[in-house]
Amino acid sequence: MLWSIVIPVKTTQSGKSRLELPGAERPQLALAIALDTVAAAASAEAVGEVLVVTSDADVQAGVEQIAGATWIPDPGMGLNGAARAGLERATHDARAAMLGDLPALTGSDLDEALAAAQGEERALVADADDVGSVLVTWRTPATFEPRFGTASAAQHIDAGHTALDVDVPTLRRDVDTVDQMRAAHALGLGPRTSALLASARNRAAA
């Protein structure tokens, strides 16, 4: 079974507003995190396509350099509207919406989660705090109603999604704060985020 993965990405100017690191420009950091997430998703064996929904020109240009990933315009209806637009454009019957702030994500962890999701008509993977949702899946074409936002894990469960019990730490570690970035760093960051943080450390030390 091949999956379509939809990743809505905010503009880099508005993303990661709580993530301030010495020597790092926040828009560039948001861009690196998003592109590492997209590249990791595209590397998963179970993923047939990655659709990135964004209005950010830098994200669009970066996605064009990642094999297996394409972008579509953000319709301007918020995070859930963007995810829904991508899900409706996807080409595989099995479809998932995923957050774009998973800089430590590995293709193997995503494959493990998608393998578990095959047995459920609707499923989700909660974030490391068991409050938010990092991956929401549908096995067959349906009326897609992603519910990302405050306490989204509970909202998705209320909507009929089964919470998957899978050991996928790189998928569950979304990043919005410095402490969460430290946790992601301990798991191993993607190349773009890692290189940017290394440059930031050098600038801060200079």
C-alpha cells in the first residue's frame, strides 16, 4: 500500500514564532525544519507522493528540489483548510496529513506508523506530549476533516480516529520551543536543520 502524505506549511515569516535561538534567523530555521520534514517523508518506502501545501516561495523552491515531493498553493483557509486541500488533491486512496515541524523525522519511523495505520480506517499518531496530532490518516477516500490545533489528539479521537501505539520518537517530536528542539537534536536532526544550527552556534560564539 502506498500513501499520499500531505504537509501544510505556513510562511516562514510567520512560522516558529516561539523558537528563538541565538545566531539563527527564525524564517531560515522554519524553512530548514520544513524541508527536512518533507525530505524525510519522501524517503519513506510506503509513501507514493508528498504534497506540500504552502504559499511561501522559499518553501516552494525547496520542495522542487526534493524527489517525490510537489507543492500546491495554500487556499488561505488556515492550517486545517490547507491540509484538506492537499488531501482532496492526493492520488492514492490511503492518505495522511502530517505536521511540517518534525526536523528529526526518519523515513523508517514514518513507515512504521503507516504500517500500523493500514489496519485502521482512520488513525492518528499523537505528539510526544500526547496532546497534539503529528500524523492523521484515512485508509479510503472520504470527507476529510483534519482537526489540527489545540488538543487535536482528543479532537481526532472524538471524530473516529484510532490513536496508534507505536514507538516512533522522531515522528512524535514536533518542535515549537527551544526545549523541544533540544529533544529533537538528541534524536538526530535532518541535514538542513543541523547545518543551520551549526552555523548559528558559530555566529553566536564569534
